[in-house]
Amino acid sequence: MATIIDGKAVAAKVRSEVASEVAKLSQAGKRIPCLAVILAGDNKASEVYVRNKKKDCAEVGFVSREIDFDNDVTESELLKTIAELNADDGVDGILCQLPLPKGIDENTVLRAIDPCKDVDAFHPYSAGLIMQGQPEFLPCTPAGIMRLLDEYAIDVIGKECVIIGRSNIVGKPMAQLLIARSATVTVCHTKTSDLAFHTKRADVIIAAAGKAGLVSGDMIKDGAVVIDVGMNRDANGALCGDCDYESCAQKASFITPVPGGVGPMTRAMLLINTMTAYNKH
Ligand code: NAP
């Protein structure tokens, strides 16, 4: 039976590390790091994500600012707000919660964020630095996964790592971080002709497809490390990942649960990025 990778516990550890840095700043009478979050539209999931981000900021002692817009916000209004936040010395990190309302070009908006304040690391400048192996900010989900691997002393050097998914926010940067750690990386996607062929030979599987039940125990080898990024709803409406937990846990050496695995780490790494932005500021 696999060791369960406890993302909640590691995320709590990260938060306490950040909180102790903030406490030192406060004791020294220094300015406190500030994260600005833009929430545009009335997406219920986005509202929950933003609420959680503000809660995390409060827990570690950061200042957080929320800038809300209705569904009918224009691209130029968003760009104007971002320009103001870019110029504001009291703001260290800027995050624009996705998705944005229809008609707004996400790329244009994300590219307007000053790369020095790009705590989501979605700006092409941040992505380019990651590709060159000299990142300033790491995208929160892949960075959280690397931290989990480190916490559980899972060495990836020379290991076969198979990533399912090639999105800009998870799959691609995950591949870059694993390459930087000298893993041998395969990236699968919907056009991959035989997914099981790849997963069966993987030492580490990172499933980030958003498809419940995509990876079952018969698709992994004994002792594989299974990192489940997926966030899906099962037939009963319960949160579940991309991997069939029961059958994979029988064969894996380590596995992340959903919920309680990668999700809490994504939130925690945003705090690290905000602290990094503050320190660079
Ligand atoms: P995305 O942009 O929709 O990308 C999904 C990727 O998976 C695509 O590259 C797609 O291939 C691939 N894919 C989909 N179905 C597949 C299949 N049957 N076989 C092989 N590949 C398949 O999603 P994302 O933003 O990367 O997120 C992926 C999942 O992670 C979602 O469930 C999301 O909610 C979750 N997520 C969780 C966290 C967290 O903190 N836990 C953070 C971010 C995302 P194509 O490119 O060919 O379409």
C-alpha cells in the first residue's frame, strides 16, 4: 500500500515558514508584503479561490487587496487597474483570477502584469525564464509538486517521469522543472496514441488532464509515484482526481490524495511567490 503524500501538512509547514518571515519583518518595523488579486465577473469557483487566497494571506500576515469587477468589465478597465498596481510600490504581487469574462483576451491581460510582480508566473517572460532553467517565479502547481517530492525525499534524477497534460499552467512548466532536475520526461496529451504504454513504464506519473478515472492501477507499475493534479467531480458530486485512487494506491509507492494532495500546495506556493516578489522589490 502506498504512502499517502500529505499536501495539507506540507502546505501548513510552508505557511508557517512564510509567517515566521513576515513576523520578523513586522518586528523590525518593515513594510509587510502585499498581494493584489483581481476578480472579474461572477464565477462562483473563482470567488471561492480568491476567498481562500485572502484567507491564506491573512494567516501568514500578508496584506491582501481585492479588486472586483462585474461581468461587463472591459479589457481597458482591467489594463488600467493592472497599470496602477504595477506602479504601486505598496503592491508586491499581482494576480488576475482566471477565467476572465467572455470577450476579454486573457493573454493581453496577463502580459500587462509587471513580470517583477507576476506571482502566478503566467507571463511569457516568466515562462521563458523557466524554460531557460533560471526562473524568478515558479507556477504554483508545478512548484508545489516539486516541494512535495522534496519533502518526501523522492529523487527524480534519471527517473522516467510521465506527465499527462500539456497546459501552460501545469503540464508544460512541470516538464521544465523535472528536466531541470535531470528527470527523463514524457508529456502525454489527447493525441497520445497509447497512454498506458507510457504510464506503465513511468517511475513518476503526474496526471493533469482533468479527466476522472483516466489512470487506473493496471496502467501503472509497482512502486510508481503517483501525483494527481486533476480536480474533477465524480457521479456523486464529490471532488476526485484523474487517477483511480483505490487501484493506484495498491501498486504505488507514494500517492497524492484528492482532495488534500496537490491543491493545498498550489495555494501555499502563491505565498512563497509573493514573499519572493517582496524580497526582490
Ligand atoms: P487544461 O488546460 O484543460 O489541460 C488539460 C491537458 O490534459 C491538455 O493538455 C489535454 O490534452 C490533456 N488531456 C485531456 N484529456 C486527456 C486524455 N484523455 N488523455 C491524455 N491527455 C488528456 O487543464 P489544466 O489547467 O492543465 O488542469 C488540468 C487538471 O488539473 C484540471 O482538472 C484542473 O482542475 C486541475 N488543476 C488542479 C490544480 C490544483 O491545484 N490541484 C491546479 C491547476 C489545475 P490536449 O492538449 O491535447 O487537449
